[in-house]
Amino acid sequence: MRAAVALLPLLLASVVSAAEVSLSEKINQAAVAFEEKQDKEFKPVEASLERWRKTRLRTAIKDINDLMTSAAPADKPYLAYHLLSVSPRHKEARAVFTGVGLPAPFDEKGERVPEAKVPTSRNRALAEKVSTLRYPPFSAVAEVISPKAPAVQSYWKRQKSGLDDLRKKLTEYAQQGEAGNAYQVLAFYWPNAKEVVTYYAGVKKPIPRQRTWFPSVDRYLLDNGLAGLDCLDVQYTKPVGGAAPTLGTGGSATFSGRAAWDFSENLRNCRVEGMFTTTGDSGFTVLDTAGSGARLVVGAKQVELFSVTKGAATSLAKMAIEEDLAANPTPVQLEVRGKFVAALVGGVQVCSGDLPVDLAFSRFEVTPGGLTAQQLRVRYLGDMNETEDLLTDLPVKPPAAPKEEPWLVERKQQLDKPVTFKFEDTSVEEVVALLSQLSGVKIGMDEKAETLKNLPITLDGKDLKLASALDWLQRVSDLSWKATVDGVQLTWAK
């Protein structure tokens, strides 16, 4: 992503007849209609993917339950913990904690119990098996969503047809005098479309790539922890810095030096998942664009967590480990959820800490020290409760009808007000301030949204409703918005 260089945007407030629909608004309506159609056509595919995902989870529950039944008494709490993490009302798992006089780590709704500790296991073979049960490998996911897979084959064809129709419509609008706006929108959905490439070459500007469209199927994968990057898949996942790993026999890979990969979008939560040996100190780091983030350094007999601030590392926690990682391939994970970071060895959390602030991670780096990896991937994690009860279904109450607040009428009128703007590599913080100035509506960012305040935005619109402008800001920045009694609130729902 390009550096955030804020330019002074050309900003003009404008007022048009309420009955008149501007060309910018027509462009926006074409995009909205395309997305709504895509979401509708994804529904049967989503149902199929949910059946597949939950079947795998039920299989994991059965496998862990079978392990718990035959496990030694010392290992039962560890297995019961993992059972409750996917099925919080599992009776046998709850009975294990009752039997040893410990509080269950999750309540029956799947919420973590603060005073409960995470149980460990000295049986590393058992821990390694459990650590692989919850999430399928990306290769298995790729097979399910492949254009050749029967459940999604027709969906991919309809998506291509829909994109072709959108391209034709936006090209027509471009010819009517809104080329900048129309091709900016087309670039969001199809950055390599020939019309987009030709237009931006003609105006001698780079194609906006701050964030591109995620189809419904990709969004589903992201929301369910089924997407990420496989660093050992050298055919499709090439590093943006350093040399690609060298694949050897048996699927193992070695690294000649530092390597880095960029994420497909900014992340608040992620998990580095590795299976490897290391004869020296190997570092695994997730970073934002300013060089701040979290690092796990793994040695043969020790792991250490660091907070990284603009390249400078500060130790958070370290722990000696019993495993000999110089000799035995072992599952190792670095998990980051907001400020919280943890290191796991063999599926067991061995140390943790907190970063000073929330960050928007955009890159993963490896600094090898005699590293030989059988697995190395980064899984994108949503900001969601990872527990779900698959054994029984709770009765679901229909949602209450939203209450029509007195201030909402005025807010809707303000959101319908047309605004004209042009942003080029302008920070989110400045975009928000200027949209607020144009519309007269107080637009604020919560703590999560502040994480992306320096993200550069390229966006323009002429006589576009404020609500539509905020929708486009959401598309290109991932910042969602809602009307409040005070104005408009932005958040980063990750």
C-alpha cells in the first residue's frame, strides 16, 4: 500500500433538488444493486458451506470426546477445555471440571469465565493432535470453493456475468461526464479491468488499491476463520520481500533469509500457525504499515513475545519449554486479538502479554534461524465469539422491532444531504473531519476506528448523499458506520 500522504482535497458543498438523482448517486446505486444481487445469489452457497463447516466441527467434537474418554486423568481437563470451546454446553466436558473442583472455562453461552485458568497437558502428542482439529487446512477450503466444485460452480459464473454487466453500466456513466467517479468505483470491484487500466494510464495516476471488493464467498471465509495465506505455497503465495522458501522432500521448507508477505486487507486479529524445527532463534512478526506489531521469537528451548513499536522491540514475556524444537517438529502459534498476544506450543498457551495499542496488521515477516517448516501460514480471524454449540439449538427469540427515536428523523434528513468531494491519498482522519464539515453532522471514530485513522483514502463524488459517501468510505477502509443521537459513529468491526 502506498504511504499515507494527505493532500488538500478539493471540497465543495452543493445543494441539488431532492427529486433529482445525480450521476454520482446513479453510479452508487449501480454498485449497491450489484452487491445486493451477489449477496442474494450467495445464500444457497452459504448454506452449503455452513453444512460443510459444521460437519467438520461436529467431527472435531466427536474426535476430542473420544480422546477425552480414553485419556489419562491429568489430560482430561485439557481435552474438556477444547470441547467446551466448540460446544459450551457439552455435559461430559463440564462434568470433568466439576469432578476436579475447578470452574468451567466457558459459561453455557460460550462466554469466557474470567477466573478460570486454561488447563495444560504434558502429553505433547495429544496436544498436537487437538491443535489440528479445529480449523481445516486452506487446501481443504480451496477445494470446497473451487469453481469446479458443484455447490459453487454456478455462483462463480453468475458473479462473472454480474461484473460484466456492472462494467458496461459504469462505462456508460463514465462517457456521460463522470469518468473519475465511475472508474474509481469499477477499480474497487475489478482493478485489472481494461477500462480501468486505460483510464488511469491516460490521467497518469496509479489505480486506487486502498482496498478492493471482497466477494460474498471470501467474506464468509474471513468471518469464519477459513481464510489466510499459506507461506509455503510458493506457486500462489509469493513473498513481497526476501526470497521464497525452498521446498524439500516430504513437504518441508527451508528459508535462506528474511521473507515478508502482505495481507489481503488490514487485520485486527490473526494467528500465525507453524509446524517446524529451528536450530537457532527464528522470529515471526505481524506488523502494521508503520512497522509496529507483535513478534514471537522461537529458540530450541525457549519462546519470547515482543511488542514492536516502529521497529523497536520490547519484551512482553518469555518461557522455557520442554520440547526440543531443534530436533522435533512442533506446532507453534502466535495469536493476536486486538491488544492481546499469546504464544502457544503444541496447542497449549505458554505465555502472553498486551500490546500498548490496537493495530491494523498488514504484513507478516519471518526471520529464520535454522528454520525448517512443515507448515507456516497466517489465519485471518474475525472479531467474533469462537464458541458455538453444535449439539443442541437454543430457542431463538425474534428481534424486537427497533424503536423510532425522535432524533432519527433529523439524522435521516442530514444523511440524505448531497455533498461533493475529492480525496487523493487523504487520511481517514481528515476525510472524516471534512465530511463532517461539509454536512454539518458530527462524525466521530471509536477506539477501534482510530486504529485506521492514518489509512490513505482516494475517493470522489459529486452531489452524492452523505449516507452514500459513508458507505463508500466503509467499502474502501472497512470502517462501518451508524447514526447515533450525537451524529454518526465509525467503528472497525473486526
